[in-house]
Amino acid sequence: MDKFEQWFINQDFYTNMRFIHGDALFIKDGDVYRVLPVQMTWVAWQSRQAEVDLLQQYNDDLAGGQCCLYRELKEKDKRIEAAMSLIQAWNDQGYRDDAEQLINVDLVEALRGERE
């Protein structure tokens, strides 16, 4: 039994439909249900299922994107922490003139992610 038929059986109207049509309720001719209300419901269900599948794909894509964004933010956090530690080390040193240029280069490299 496929998903549609299982869904159909769980609906409130199933008992009445089963009483009226009996065992012929889910009989098909090719891809078409013989009982018109079942066929109409099948067509509507397929349309809605396509929407659900599209939304699920969108949700999966969004979740994947969030994961990528999270990794990018973590990488940026590492760069900022590296730059902050360089600034702290620079402030802890008693000299600035000779090291200032080198430290500025180090900071730029750290923020660009070029320094480990």
C-alpha cells in the first residue's frame, strides 16, 4: 500500500467511501483510480506532495547553507582571536617603533586568514 492510500484510509471520510464502494475503492485502470472521488483526491494529493517535496528540499538546502555559514563564522572568529592575541602580545612588549610595522603586517595576515 502506498503513502496516498495509507493517508486516505486515515481520513474521516474513508469509512463512508468504503461503505459505498467496498473493495473497489482502490482499484486502478492503469494509473487512474476507477472511483472518481478517489482519483480526484489522488490528483490533489500528488499536487500537495510535490509542494511538500519542494519545501523539504528548500529546508534541506537552507540547513546546508546554515552549516556553511556556521563554519565561515567559526573561521572568522579564529582570525579575530589570532589578531587579538597579536595585539595583546604587542601591548605586552615594551617596544613599538621597530616592531610596529611587522606587527601590522601580522595583524593583516591574521585577519585575512593567512597566518596560523
